[in-house]
Amino acid sequence: MPRGDQKIVGDPFRTWVVTVDVKNRVRLPLDVTTVVPWLNPKAVQIECVGMPGPSGGMQITPLTDHQQDVLPFAEAIAEAPPNASESPQRWVDVARLLATAWLVPINIEVGRISITLPEPPRTAQQVPQSGEAVLVFAFGNILEIWDALKWHDHIRATAKRKEAAISEALEDLGQR
């Protein structure tokens, strides 16, 4: 088996561990497009947005999806901009989340995709810098980029209770 070819074929989820290159790009094989349906392998570039992921790392979504989240929120506050006294409100936390978004272009190249990691989340240590290892997690419409060590620290808690976690997950999926 060639080095780096230890993937289990057919799973609906995948991970890749790669090193961020000198231009702060994460390069992945084109087969990531078979796991994430919105990654169009015939496109030249896909405009995306990266935001802090709900469990960690940076979650990447198409720009159009992000705009669908922002538009109704922006319309709801258009008539009356927020006041400083409203800063503890939960809806202001949503504004904080939506403001913590970065353009993340994804380029489709010959035989691979290239994701350029923006400077703000690198500086904030949300994602690794050039020369460091990232773990890319793909599952349906979910595409996340993590610092590889932080990913493994995060999933260790689930691994400790694997049997119970799988049972609970299947129950949750049954109620989906």
C-alpha cells in the first residue's frame, strides 16, 4: 500500500492530515469532492467562508450559505441598530459569530484542491501556520480544518466512551 493511502474506502466521512505549505495552503486530493457534495470538482474556484467550528477548528461553508445566514439577521436589525446596553443579549453573540468569518477561497487544481488559510485565524491560532500539521474532516456538507493535535485532543473524549457514544449517536440519528 502506498504511503498516505491508508483510507477506508466507502465511509461517509474522511480525514486527511497534511502540512500547511509555505503559502499557507492546505492541499488535498480531489477525492475530498466525493465526500463533500458542494465541492464541485469541475469548478475553478469556490468562494467560501471559514468560521470557528462548533467543536473547534475552522468550519468552511460556501459563501452563499453564509450570506443566507447573514441576510435575515442584517434585515432584522436594519431598522434599529444595537445599543451598547444590548451587548449582553444572546442575539449579539450571533453577530459576534457572524463577524468572525473569513473569506476562504478553494481552488480546484489538476488532481487536487487547494484551500488558502486566511491570516486572521492563523494569527488567532484557530488554524495552524505554514509548516504545521492540519487535520481536515469531511462529512456530508461539513468541512473542517483543525490543528492536528487539537483534533486528537478533542476526539479523545469521545474515544474514551466509544460504545456509549455510538449508541447515543444512533439514537439521535433516529430522531433526526
